[in-house]
Amino acid sequence: MLDALTLATGVAALLLAAWCGWAAYRDQPTKDWHFIGMAVVSLLAVAQLVVGIVQLARGGKPEQGTTIFVAYLLGAFACVPTAGFMSLAERTRWGSVTVAAAGVVLAVLEVRLFDIWGG
């Protein structure tokens, strides 16, 4: 795995969580700018998914098992887009809370992916 990509994805996810948390604090739903932020974080997660699959195809072996590694990769990939769709359904401050929570969850998944790979 690329440690820099994992770090960048985790930091971007935490920044998104803080941004959407601030919106929720101000009683605002997610707005277009938030969705652009979600797209950036999602692109980082897609890049990490691709890198992880390529590493596995090259013969890399996660220390804690391939199955759990792939499961975490897929969870990290789906986390923010799922929250984004949920925030569209909930056009109140709770939509922003949902995205903020997904950002925190993604950051935790990044730490766990780093541990699973053997970092």
C-alpha cells in the first residue's frame, strides 16, 4: 500500500468531517460545495482501491489476511458516497451530520487498512 495515499485519504476525510460538522453545528444541510468535497475524498478512496487491488495482483500479501483487507478496501470505497446519498434524502442538518460521521469512519478505516497491510 502507499502510505502517502492512505495518509492523504485519512486527512481529507477528517477535513470533510470537520467541514460538514461545522455545517451541522450551524444547522445547515449539505450543499453543493460539500458534495465537491465528498467527490474529492471519494476519488482518493477509488485511487486507494485501485492501488490495493494492483498490490494484491502483484503478489503482495496483507499481514492480517487478504479477505479482510479487500473487505476494508470496499468499505472505505463505499463509505462517503453512501453518506452523500443519504444526505440527499435528509435535507436538514442531520444530512451534514451523516457525512461528518462518514468522514470520521473513513479516517478510522484508513488507519485499520494501514494496520492490516502491515504498516
